[in-house]
Amino acid sequence: MVMSPSTAVDGPSSSASIAPAASGDALVTLRDVSFGYTRERQILSGVNLTVPRGKLVAVMGGSGCGKTTILRLLCGQIRASSGEVLVAGESVAAMNREQMYAHRRRLGMLFQFGALFTDMTVFDNIAFPMHEHTDLPEDIIRDLVLMKLNAVGLRGTAELKPSELSGGMARRVALARTIALDPQIVLYDEPFAGLDPISLSVVGQLIRRLNDALGMTSILVTHDIAESLKIVDYIYFISEGRVVAQGDVAGIRASTDPFVRQFVDGEPDGPVHFHYPAPALAEAFS
Amino acid sequence: MNRKIIDLWVGIFVAIGLAALVFLALKVGNLLTTSEQRTGYQLEARFDNIGNLKPRAPVKSAGVVVGRVESIGLDDKTYEGVARLHIYSHHQFPRDTIAAIFTSGLLGEQFVGLEAGGDSVMLKDEDRIRKTQSAVQLEKLISQFMFSKAQETPASAPGAVPTPAPSAASPAAPPAVTPGAKP
Amino acid sequence: MSAPEPIIARVLSRLGAATLDAIARLGFATRFFIAMVKQSGTAFSRPQLIAREIYQAGVLSLIIVLMSGLFVGMVLALQGYETLVRFGATESMGVLVALSLVRELGPVVAGLLFASRAGSAMTAEIGLMKTTEQLAAMEVMAVDPIARVVAPRFWGGVISLPLLAALFSTLGIYGGYLVGVRLIGIDVGAFWGQMQAAVDWRYDVLNGVIKSIVFAFAVSLIAVFEGYDAKPTAEGVSAATTRTVVTSALAILALDFVLTVFMFRGGPH
């Protein structure tokens, strides 16, 4: 890989790329993290990434580039093969079972398709984390659930089953469940996948608003560049398991980096090739 | 699904399931009767041949079940079959009672039959029944029958073949060969 | 390109791979079982969770089990009569029906029905929760899915099947009574009397119940394990559901043989 993270983005964004790391208030830090299920195929190799407290940071890249792996590392579902994953200064890999559960309690994660519990009503879905982790009396839980539902504009759906919701509504209910216990950090795994333009911008605005209103720190894994540019503070580009570019919104928009340009403009060929590596046609047909 | 309805159904289900278990134990099985039958006393009976008698076979007197065969063993010195009988406590038998092994029906299960005697002294726990009759073995009966028939044939045609064993010449002899086989 | 392997080597290496795979799965299933038993505290401290699964596995299987039991009992009586009447032993019909049911048919047929009705549903449910990331979502919410989802289903199944088997036998005996006494006209006293004299509550009834408990553990474990281990795709879940039914049926029949050898060999003592 020719580009190192600091030289990846030219112009105004290169100074911005230093800013979050230098701010010293980093809540989440990935330091030289590598991960692979097998030795031959590395999914992440030497990723450095910083998320400052209170910010909304996007991690972008094509499908299968290892974005989701970063989220799973943060949740402690998998452990890095080398490097450090630090959340509030603690290494996720070094946690024992108790610490891991305590760690997960300050974490919220919105899954790609919501992952609502299909055998429960919307109300019970959002009450689930409260029932599991608190001893709150039933009427307080009820008020809390309705507040969370109200925050995503779906108080009227409390008694419905997830199967009765549209994709966009299900995503918002899942968002309400994710913030049910007011997590410090929220991880979004492709929150925009499969949504129509209206739902998409509704979810996007909710993510931004919740982040600011509840003082959360958010990491958004997505490949939807247009929506992300509207809401996030900072963007990391990942390709083939490495950070290939980073910068704030203005920097990314102005960037002349070929990878960023290809991604932002959605061009079929560029640094990411249209063809999967194969011998030349002439060779294949001879 | 309403939580209360689920609770109600689960309650009904567990209740009828347990009721079925009780039914199987009491009405189909013999849990009730065994509790009274468990109080009983042990007798011992020795047979030359116990045939196909199995543990838990019934012990009957005048056709009424009065106990069960508890276990079956072999006396290593006398080479007799030893059957331990568990007799229900409310049945008492005189000391000169005869124990015999019978077969119910032609091919049925074997059981122990007790024929009460006239003694005024009753059998007590761990007593031994002195008078016994062994099981009738069908194979033996049949072979005797065949044997006697085979003997009869030359006798009905005198002079054709000389009888091989003079002692077996009498057709009345075979039943005597099996001592204790018949009451 | 190397020369093609001889066919025998290919077959042997396939066999070897399949064996190793089976052993690995067995090992994984054992670890899964131990983890589940360890995590069962949550389920037992919240009976509501198990109650819901008893409803799913037991109550919803009631109709099929009761109907099957009734018909099996009636058929047993009809067929038994055909044979018994030749030996003039029709009074033994109660014995025949009751012994067949409490010793063998009750636990085995109820187990098979349970595997295909409730076991497959358990597998599909857990597999679907895995496919749609519901299990992962729980894990991230710091809730152990084995404690919250798997263990209650397992124990719900373990509690349900013995009760279903007892109900199956009971209804079967009632079916036998209907055909034998009501239809054919066997003396009602002889029917029940001979049955009670021949069926021992410990040797026959209790052993039958033990069988059904063993089957309950086997089927429930297979069902939850296949669900948890399913490939997180639609095909994966449907394949796992099929595997649950097939493996459970084989396990029930094999265990039945082993248990019968140990329980009913050489008569009661």
C-alpha cells in the first residue's frame, strides 16, 4: 500500500486528520490493529483510528473491506490478532467476562437490519435491556420505553410486532432499543442499508440528533457516502483492511485523492478495479 | 400471546401431564396395591427343576394371587433350584403346604401354586416349604410319549422285531421315569 | 496438475474428513451442553422464561400427541385382538396395550412426534434469531443468549416431553379400552384387572418414564444445538431443521435399544 494514513488526503483535510487524535480526549482508539480468521487472509492489517468523545465518526469502504470487523472488535465479539483496541483507555482484549459485560453495557449497537426480537412486541423489544439490566419498577420502565419511542417518533407502534413495521420504522425502533440504557458509545452497522430515501434521511437525522442531545459518541459504519457527508464529523476510508484516507467533511469533499474521488463520485473503475484479478484475456483464451 | 393465558395453559398442561403419570402408576400399574403388598414375608421353596419360572411370576393359591416369586437361585451343594417367594402378609399357609410349578394354559407363563395342607402350625418368615413338585417339562413329556408310542408299535405286531429292552416292555412304565413330575 | 488420485484414496480421505468433522461437532456439542447447564441459573430464577417454552414445546404439541396416542391405542387393541383371539386370551388385551404403551410406544412415539413438532420449531427459531443477528444483538446488550434464549428452550423441552409421553400412553390405553371393552366387548373387569396384575409400576411404568426423560434431554439438546450451530442463512436454517428431526429420530431409536437392554433384560428383581 503506497498511501499512509497521514499522506492519504491532501489539502485542508491533512491538518484536520491530525486534529481528533491530537485533541487528547479520544474515547475509542485502535492502535495498529490487525485481524484475520486465518493466517493467509488478513481482514484488517495495521489499522489506526481515533474517535473523540462526543463526535460522530464514519468508517467507510466498499463491501467486505473489514468495516464491520472493527465494530465486532469494539464489542469484544472477536479479539485483535495484534495491536490494541482501547475504549476509555481500557483494552477490550484484556477484559475478563465480568469486565466485558460491564463494557458492553455502556455500548449500544444498531445492527444492519435492526435485529429486533421477532417474538416480542416493539414495546418489549425496547424494554428488554431494561428488564435484563435494571430493577426498575414496571411503570417507570413503561415511561422510559415510551420516551425512547417518542424520541424516534414511533410511540404509536408500541403494541405492534416487528413484522408489522416497515423497514425504516423497524430501523428506528432498533435505534430506540440501542439507546434504551443511554449508552456512552453507539455503534451503527450499515444503518442505511435497504432504506428508501425518506427513511434514510430520517434515520440519518436521528443519528445526528441523538448523538448531540444525549452526548453520545458514535461510530457509523456505512458505504452511503452522500448521507454520511451530511451528518458526520469525521470520516475514515478503509480498503483492503487498511485506512487509506481520512478527513473531516470539508476535507473529503475537496479531496483529490483518487480513492476518495472514486468513492465519493461512485465511479466504476479507479484504484478499486472493476475486474477481479485474473490473467489477461488473451492468455485465458489461448 | 398474553402472559396470563400462557400461564394458564402451562398450568393445565402440567396438571393433566402429572395426572396421566399418576393414572399410569395407580390405575395401570400396581403402585397402590404394592404398598400393601410390600408388607409380606419370605418363604423358600426348593425344586428339582424350576422350568421356565421367572422372577416376579405370580404365586397363586386356589387361583388367587397371594404373592410373587422374589428371586431364583441354585443351591451349589444339592443342585436344586431355590425360589424365594414373597407372600403378602394377610395370607397365612399351614406348614404342610405343597408348592408346585404350574403352567397357565398350554404355552402360558409358569407360576407357583400353593396347595394348603391341614397343619395347625402356620409358615413363618424365612421358613422353607418342604413339599414341592417340579415343573412339568413339555419336551420330556413329549419324548416320553413318543418313546412309549415307539414301543407300542412293535408290541402290536408281535414277532416282527424283538423288544430291545425287556424292562421297558410295559407301556405303563414311562410316567414312573419322571419322579415328582405329576402331583 | 498432479495425477488424479486413485478412487480408494479419495474415498478414504472423504471418510477421514467426515469422521474428524463428526468428532469436532460432538466436542462442540459437549462444550455447548456444559455451557448451557452452567448458564441455566438465569432460566430457573425466572420461571416465566421456561413457562413460555413449555407453552411452545408442550402445550402446542398436545393435540397431535393426544390424537396419535388415542389412535395408536385403538389400533393396538384391534391388532392385538386378532392375535389373542386365536389363543383364547382376549382378556390379556389390557396387558398387551398397556405394556406396549408404557414401555415402548409412549416414550418412543411421543419422542418422535415431539422432535418433529417442537424440536424442529426450536431449531428454526434459534437459527432464525442467529440469522437475523438477534443473538448477536443480545450479546452486545451484555445478555448471554445461551442463558436467555437457549437454556429456557432446552429446559422447557426437558419438562414437556415426559408429560407428553405420559399423556400419550394414557390416551392410548383409553383408546385400547374403547376398542377392547366398548367395541369388541371384552369384560371390563378383566381388562383393567389383568392390566394391573401384569404392569409393575416400578419395572414398567417408571422405566418408561425414565426412557422419556432420557429422550427429552437428547431431543432438546439436539434441537437447541442444531439451531445455535446453524449456518446463518435461510438454507442453513432449513438444513439444520431437517438435521434436528433426523438426528433426534436416530438418537431416540438407538437410545431406546440401549435402555431396553439395560432395563428389561432378565426380568425385574
